[in-house]
Amino acid sequence: MKNIIIIGGSHGIGHALATKLASEANVIILSRTYDNPIPNATHYEFNVLTDDISTIDLPETIDGLAYCPGTINLKPFSMLKPEIFEEDLQLNFLAVIKILKSLYSKLKNSNTASVVLFSTVAVKVGMPFHTSVAAAKGALEGFAKALAAEWAPTIRVNTIAPSLTDTPLASRLLGNASKKEKMDARHPLKRVGTVDDIANTAAFLLSDKASWITGQVLGVDGGIGALNLS
């Protein structure tokens, strides 16, 4: 049975991913909170910004890792203080570096390990009010491609770039029917994403079915990153 680490699996996409995998893998969730426990999954309290992952008793072999924490700070550039950029960079990118450095030997022990990271369609498509998150996720995408080249062939590294997805993190943008209707209409497929849309892709990338895929940024975005229907 594979050992899969999901960081930030207490809600949203991470929770949906953990739920999908718990019946077929040894799923270990690391998150600050864990209000909705998943049968057959193990949880450790963990804050990516302050805690050291090496202090957690994780298996010596890790077959898959998904890093799910993220931010949505959507404001005009003029209203974003430099500190916000630094905070977004810490959570979306720099924390990933510390975790992967610490877990490299355990991932390498697998020989077929898969790492899945999460970006945003706003890196590919310039969108107003996205300067901070796009900068942080853009750094993540460049890092992931370079790392995929460096860690091949034993560890695969891929990134999923969603558009707006109906998660607790996006509740401010989808807080009522009118807002959701407007956001649905922006996408060629006429709806925002669901946690299952993204978790299904992550589960695939973590599986052996994706054993010939690495260094990719997969747009799971309702078509908004590639199609212009106007």
C-alpha cells in the first residue's frame, strides 16, 4: 500500500483528495485543523509556516505528496502592501521548499514517487487584482519544472493550475447566488470548479496511471486558460 502525504488536507481540495485515496493508500494528513476526520486516514497537527516536518514520525518511504495550502489575496496592486507579497510567497512557495528538502530521501526511497503542487490559471492568463498570488504561484511553477528535471527519473513533479474553485478559501468570491452566477459565466464550461474536479486530477497524477507525466502544469480551469469565446 502506498504512503501518501497530503499537506493541508483538513478541508477543500486536500480533504476531497484524502477522501478519494484513503481506501487504497496509507493517507497521512498534515494540517493545522482537522474538523472532519476521514476514516482510515492518519492526521498530525502541522503548520507549514512554523513547524518542522522532520519532527513528525513519517514512513521511511513516501510514494506521493500533495501540497494544498494557498491564498487568495485579490486586491488592486496599489492596495497590496509588500508584506502581503511576502506572506503569499511564504505560504505558496517557500514552505514547499522546506518540506521537499526535508522529505527528499523518503521520496527517493520509493523510486516511483509523485509530487503534486497547486498553482493558479492567473499565472498563465493576466488577471487584474492577482499580482500577489500570481507572483507566488509563478515562482512555484518555475521551481516545479526545474525540480522535475532534476529529480527525474525517480520522482515526478507536476503542478495543477485551477481556475476559481468552490472551496472555503473562495467563499468570499462565491458567497451568494449572484456572485456565483457571474463567476460561472466567465468560464467556457459555464461553471466554477468543484473540489472533486481538482482532486480527481491530483489523484491521477499521484497514481501509477500518470507514470509518464512529469514537469507539467495542468490547467484544470473550465477552459478559461485556453479558450476565448467572446
